[in-house]
Amino acid sequence: MEALLENSDVIELVMVCDLIEDKAMNFARKFEERSGRRIEITTSASDVFRREDIDAVVIATDSGSHYELTVQALESGKHVLVEKPMALSTKHMDRMISLARRKGLKLAVAFQNRFNPPVQELRRKVEEGAFGRIFYGVASVRWSRDEDYYKQADWRGTWRRDGGVLMNQATHSIDLLQWMLGGEIEEVIGRIENFNHPYIEAEDFGSAIVKFKNGAVGIVEATSVVYPRNLEETLSVFGEKGTVKLGGLAVNRIEIWRFENEESHPMMDLPDPDTVYGYGHIPLYRDFHEAIEKDREPAVPGEEGRKAVDIVLAIYKSHLDGKPVKFPFEFAAWEMEGRVW
């Protein structure tokens, strides 16, 4: 809602859809209170897709429904901005991307942390070659999720509709890690566990070593078992001429910034956002609009948005098979069903 309100000069919200009518009505009421504009509500996505006056849709449903809704939207001629993870299967992501390309439509994925100013600063240094050779990077998500969190929505923590801490909470950090280290992956070695959440199917801990084709190595560590509350989310990049560590509630602050003649950065003192979602959705939505208007690639097109999911699926497959996973590969999260911890 915040992203739509802040971009109301270029984006007109027409309709909101939710399977639960009260939720749609509540959203519409709050939106009208803040914008002065009344929007339509529906409980059927088909009502949205058949409307010729709607150019684009945002899909912010449970992870397991992203694929089906995205395909329906694209088949109806709508541009799509889909929340992370874009899908839970390599084959599904293949189809989403190819369908968007075939129809000449924009498919963007909501990795809003790419728009965080500290992340943009780190990316600028990577693109400038300031690190020299990048040796390795580390993405750590050390959070806490209790039983009440999973009771809020029955899809959370299930293999068919979500996945565990890697797919749900850590995909943002994994996306940033692969974006900084080179993107093209050779193989993944992964391990997952369910230490303290016996009421969910999926993992509450995941770790991996990601080998990139350029020689860099990524290390992933993610958990939802930290006592008694969220500890940190960090991204560190180590190169021959530079060291950077980002942290804060939503990788929104520079904690370490070391290059030749640079030992600090103004963004070391930025305040934390109100929530772990940060403020990146506002520029994300504006970029999506501009990509449509100017007929250019979104900042995070489907081909980019799938990379973090590919890594997570490779971690699952590596754990299941007990060996490294070479890229490319095929796998779906629901192939983990029946896993006994």
C-alpha cells in the first residue's frame, strides 16, 4: 500500500483482490482514507484479469500460488510484478519467463532490498571494480519465528506452498549475495535442518557453499531459531582491495566500508526502517512502471528474480541427494515432501 500511495502520481490503483472479502475491504478502506480515492474489491482474480482497463497486476499472495496467478495474468495480457519467491519450481520459473517474453510483457520480481541506498553503494563499487578480484561473500539471516507466526497462515512452512527459512526469509539476502558475486553459478553444496519447529514441514536452518563460475565463493547461513528475537541480517563481501559489511534491520546500513583511502561512509549511521521489509518497495514499483512506459527491462526481471530461488532449490536438492548440485538442474520444493527430520 505504501508503495502504491507514494507512486500515485504515475500508478492508479483500480482494484484489490483477496480470497477473504474482509481483507480486501479493509485494504480498500485504508487506501481510501489515505488517498481519497475509492477502489474496487473482488474475491476472484479472474475479475482482475478480464478487465481491459487494467494494465498490470501485483501478485502478493502465498508463495505456492505465484506461478498459477502469474501465468493467468500474463495470458490475459497483463504486466506482472510478483513477490518473492517468484515460484517454487525450476520448470515453473522457466514457463513464467518464456511466456512473458513471448507475449512482450514485463515480468518483475519483488527483491526490493536491491534498492536500499547502502546496497546500491555496494553495487556501485562492484561495478567500478573497486574490490579488484572478489574472493567470497557471506549472507547471514539470524532471525526468530515462533509458533504463532506459522499459525497466522497455514501455508507457511509447507513444502508445496512455501518452503522454510531459506525460501521465505532468506531469499532477499541470497539474491543480494549472488548479485554482488557474479550471478552465474557452477554448483551448490547445501545442508538444512529443522532444529526447533516440529509443527512445520520445512527447514528452520539452512547453510550452503555456492561456487560461482568466476571463481568467487558464496556462503549462506539462515535460521529462524535465534533466541529470543531477531538478531541480524548481514551481507559481507571480501575482495583483494575492499571489504564491505552491510547490516541493520533490512540490510539498510553500512557497518564496515574499507577501500584504499576509504575507512568510513555516511550511510553508517542510517536509522532502521519500521519493519524488515524496509522502504525498497517504493522505488521498486516506480521502476516497474517506468519499465512498462519506456519498454525497457525492469531492474529485477524474471531471469534475475529466479537466481535466488535456483540457489535455494539447489540447497534442498543437495541435502536430499547428499551431494553437490551442478547447474543447470531441475527441482521443485514439493519434492521435499515426506522428509522426516
